[in-house]
Amino acid sequence: MYRAILFDLDGTLTASAEGITKSVQYALHRLGIEETDLHKLEAFIGPPLLDQFMEAYGMDQASAGQAVVYYRERYTRQGIYENRPYEGIRELLQELKGRGYILGVASSKPIVYVRQILEYFQLTSFFTVIEGSQMDGSRVTKGDVIREAIRKLRMEDQLEQVAMVGDRRHDILGAREVGIDCVAVAYGYGSMEELEQAGPVMIAPTVGGLERFFP
């Protein structure tokens, strides 16, 4: 029986593709790379940005680091607000909290942005703990973020009572690394193939499916 549920942000609580992909496109443009296919850039939603710039465009760490700087130029000014909660998310959080679950957020996004987004959409009050990565490059892996959230909940010895909810492979693998279950959502930015290969305990097709999974 789960007592605590940790949610990813992008692709799980909010539909954030427009702001993220356009900010990646801007960063690439600043580096002389023209990318017109925003759908292709959805691969940047979820994973740590530095890693994704290196993987997707063969950048070395210095170039990828500069790409992240350029990304943040646009994202902090505009992209962060090109975003919206998925339909039914507010009601889901209210229902789960009413059932007695402890709710938290564990995102690979820098924590300053995570807090800003949750406050902007008036979702902060639902969560006991809110965790993200650090702007200085520390605590960037999903496993590290999840681990910190669990530490703040003081549930390190009750891992079987904590579940992660996310839409990408790294959410599932990060949860497994820490030793907790992960429920995947199919309405986000990960493909069914990606999710099935990663092996979550369950794949919820809709927000309503999440509500039914947690009694």
C-alpha cells in the first residue's frame, strides 16, 4: 500500500512541449544549428538538458553547457509560461490528497523553475515536498532527485510505500535505482515502446487511469 506519491512535472502534471522545444530551438540557433522540427525536440522534455544536447547533437560538454545557457535565456523569459496543467490534474491531486496520500514533485528541471511553474498554476499547496535539479549542475539525475525527495519525507526506510509517476524512461529507471515503484503515464511525451521497455508497474493511459490506480 502506497502512502506517498512523487510526480514528475513535464509531461505528467503539465503539457510543457511548446515552451521547452522552442527554447531548445532557440539555443540551437544561437549555436548555428537550424532545427525546424519541434516534434523532434520533444526528446528534450524530461531528461537532463546537458545530457540531451550531447546525445542528440553530438556536442562536447562545453558546447552543451553553452546550449543550456542559451536555452535558459528564452525559457526564463517566455518558455516557462508556454505551458498548462493537463486536464483533470488539479482534480486528481485534490482527490488523492483527500484520500490521505502524501504528494510530492520530483523533476529533473531546476528546482527554481519547478517552484515557479507550480506557483503560477496554483498547484503548490498540494505538495508536501517539491524537488528538482540544481542550476550549478549538481543533483541532475532522476535518481538523485527522487532520493532527495524521499529523504525530505523521511521515508528512506519505507521505500515500498513510495511510488513515482512519470512519462519518460528516465523516470522509471530513476525510481528503480532508488528502489521504489514507478507508474508511467501514456498521455505525456514518452512513447508506449519506450515505457514498456523500461518496465513500470503499470501504464496509465489517462489522468483518470491514475486516479483508479491509487485507491
